[in-house]
Amino acid sequence: MTPKVIRGIEEAASSFTFIKNIIKFDETEHTVKYRLIIEQDLFIQVYINTENDTIGFVLINNGQRIYGRDAIDGNWHRHTFEDPLAHDFSAEGSRKITLKEFLIEVQEILDRECLL
């Protein structure tokens, strides 16, 4: 994985006070996976595969996805908080976003749903 991608993930995560710990738990030449710890059973999983343009940003609570944004071959979709099992391909759901934008969305969900 390129140092630029690693640095981008770590810098974005470090700029949000609700993230208590940043754990890189897998890295290969083309992939990286992070867990951004919010609380014991509440975290964000970040997965990036530069070889096939796959990205996964997932908010997990008690072992279940409660929100997410994914790109497969560069095609984005969203898993809304209201229906995290469904795939939202609307204009908003299919919009490409950065990790920082995803973290802003997560912060809004955490505040709105009183998850902190």
C-alpha cells in the first residue's frame, strides 16, 4: 500500500475527537484495513484495495453494520442508517466520497442517534 494512502487514512481519522484509537490490522501491497475505535463495540472499518478500486467505509455497532459507503470497481453505493442491508444507488448514495466526508456523516449519525 502506498504511504500516501496510509497517511491519508491516519490523518483523516486523527482529526476527529470521537475516534479513540486507530488500528491498522492488515496491509498488503495493494490493500489496507483499519479499525477506527469509537467505543468498545462501536467502530469504523476502513478497507481500501488500490488494485481493483474497491473501498469500504463501514460503521459497526455490536457486530452489525449500521451505516456504510462502498465502492466496487469505482462504483459507489450507500447502506443507510435506516436500512443498512439495502444498497442505495440514488444520486446521493452513489456519490464518491472521501474518508473525511464519511467521518463527518458518522459524526452526524452518532450525535443524532445518541450513540456516544
